[in-house]
Amino acid sequence: MAKEPTNTWPGEPPSSLYFSLIQVCFTHLKALEAARGGESVRQDLPYPAQPPKYLRCYRCLLETKELGCLLGSDICLVPAGSSCLTLHIKNSSGADILVSDCRRKEQMHDCAHTRTSPVFGYWIFSQCCFLDFCNNPENRVLGLP
């Protein structure tokens, strides 16, 4: 009469298999530790996140601080390495009109640049930022001259 094994697969694996797997794991951890110059291997650190492929920006074609976005509230996407943009259109009486959009790498030559407007008495200040939705009204940091 054939004797049945005490531990059968797929239920509970044989204890010798457990022991072998644990031994392989410890051997592998010791090898990693030795390769790092004796420092312990941290298991609680996640793998580094993949850099995002796109930057998400707030888009508004006409906005005032008092009334918020009046025309075209939306989201735009640009490739990583690009920026979000806020244009401040001002005059000497204190009017401040904002335009928010995405700006590709090739267009970033005028970030943090002040220039006169085609409309007499107004000037345009460009402000770029580089994090998701950093040009959103709640996230803007206004360091204006």
C-alpha cells in the first residue's frame, strides 16, 4: 500500500519548500546588503515614481481677480519640460487682467518678462511655473513688481 504525503500541493506546500524559499530570500538579502557596503536594505521605500509625461495647466482666456474666469476655463496639457503660464496685463490705474495657459519649451523665452502692450498705457508681465496646476488661481504665487 502506497503512503500518501503529509503535505500536498496546492493546499499547503511542504515545509522543506518553505525552508528553501526562506533560505534563498535571506541569501539574496545578504548579497544585496554586502553589495551596498554593509548598509541594510530598506523594504519600506517605494520604487521611484516615473516622471510625468505631461504637465497639466489651468487655462483661462480672460480673468480678473475680482470676478474670476470670464472666458474659457479649461485644462491644457504640454509635454514634460514645458511650463504653465500666467500673463498679467496691467495699467497705471491698477487694472489687472489675467490670461492663463500652457507654454511649450520652445515658447518659454519670455517667462518672467515684462513688455509693453500693443494697447497704449498697458504692459504685460509673463510668469511661468513648472508644477501641475501651478497657475490655477488657488495655487498662484504672485511675486509681481
